[in-house]
Amino acid sequence: AQEINCHFHVDAAWGGATLLSNTHRPLLKGIERADSITIDAHKQMYVPIGAGLVLFKDPAATDAIEHHAEYILRKGSKDLGSHTLEGSRPGMAMLVHACLRVIGRKGYEMLID
């Protein structure tokens, strides 16, 4: 991908959260070279099904998934869902955020180990 200047995506849906474990992180050696990574938080991060995330190395790369629904935007409004795949659906990201705050990296590391 680097040789031909192509976006390199890693589908780490099932095992991506293993990065939270110092013990098992070496199993994912090379993942840091990805331009983007998917992680399904409902698989190893103990949140409800449907919670997942895409991590981009370059924040500007989110422009590739940006979408504006004309029915949402009104004069002076900001479409807060424009950089999410969820759009106006429920904010599963809040569950991921809450679990990261409550369980924390050390807690996830213990669960994964």
C-alpha cells in the first residue's frame, strides 16, 4: 500500500482491543502502519452489540466517510453526525467512551489477559 500510495486499512474488528494489553499487543505487530483500523468494541470491550469504531492515523482522512443529510441541516446548525457512520442514530460511541473511563486501560488489560 505504501509503495503505490494506497490507503491501508486493517480490519481488527475482533482482536483490535488486544492493543490494550501490554502482554498480547506484540501479536498485532505492524498494525501501527495502517492508515485506518476498525475495532468492534462489542467483541472485547464489553459494550452492547453494534458498538464499533474506526481509528484514522490522519484526522483529515475522516473526510472519506463524511456525509451530510440535507434533512438534518438547517441554517446555523451543525451536523454533529457528519463524521460518524451512525449519523442521527443512537450514539453508541458514548458507551465506548464511558467504558474506557470506568474500566480504563488497566482494567481492559486485565480482562484481555
